[in-house]
Amino acid sequence: MNKLLVVDLLAEREGFGKHGTAEIVSHFPNYEIYLWAPHTTKAIDYGWGVRVDSPIDADAIVITGSRRNVSQWEDWMDDVANLIRTADVPIYGICFGHQIIAVSLGGKVERAEKSSNFIADVTYQDGKVVKQLFTHQDHVVSAGEMQTIASAEHCGIVACKHPTRPITTVQFHPEAVQSVMQFSLQCGDLSEAEASAFGDAIQDMDVGRSLF
């Protein structure tokens, strides 16, 4: 069976961690799931997947969002960057994942004065326009080896593909489907005020359509 390594950077959270990651891995049927959380010693038990202390040889890698910031680099991020540079399997990045992949491959991230928390139009280079959910303050301002394939009014580099390697990244959160948002509100990961910024939280593209 194929193996999926999730660089699980919200592993300490019930809503966006356990439930958001469950939404991501649902798009990888028939994969064994391995969870690596290099940023914390307080990863919660999801009740599924195998927690590992270091990267395994996997058939695909997903790097999730995080409450940490690429613009405020921490030592554990070096290990993630090394994985990005050396892996020869498909890599998918969401939010923080999008940012650390860009930086690891020669790009640049800058921190904005204000965070962006809303549903916004994303325009792809082929002319497709979709509504997606954003919650971030760091922005990729140079994609490095990656090629920009989509942008938004508030963020010029919203989605990227690598020209020669199987790497795809998005700044938005396609895993933040309505059920994940509702559970995050119930468990306290998200406040009523924060949730109101996203309206009905309906997005046009899910994880599969965003990354595959």
C-alpha cells in the first residue's frame, strides 16, 4: 500500500488539526497515513494514522498549515526544508506548506501588517476564477523555483507548481470545509467573531481539485 507522510503542523489542535487533516487525507484513499509533527511534543492522538518522529520513505507528502510563521524561522523548519529539497515524490503544500516550500526552493516570504481572514476570489492563469478561504499573515513574495499559477487581489502568489518536480502548493485552505469550520467553532479553535469573517465558508475547490 502507498504511504502518505503528513507534515502535521497543527497536530496540537482538535479542529484544524485532527479534523482538518482528516479532510486532507480523505483525498488520498488507499494510502497508509504517517503523521510527523516536528514543531511540538504535544501532538494529540487522532485515533488514526501512525505518528513518527522523523520523515519516512513515503509515496507522497503533504505539508499542512501552521500557527507558526515562515517569516519567524525556527530550528525545526530546517528539517522540513531539507525534506522538501531532497524528496523525489509528489509534495503538496497548504498555507504554511505553500510558504515553506517556496522559501526552501529559493523564494521569499514577508509578513504583512495585517492578517487576511476571508473568502476571496482566486484567479488562475487559465482564466478560471474560484472562491477560496484564506487565513494568513505571511505572504510569498517570490516563488523561487516554483511557478505562480494563481493570484488574488490581496496576494500575488496564491498557487504554484514546480516546472520539473511534482510539487503543487496553495496559500488558501481547501481543507476548511463547512464541517471542519463548524467543529473548530464547537471545540474552541475558532471564535464566533473569527468564524463570522468567513460567512458560510463555502469554497469552490476542495483539496483534490486544488492540488491534483
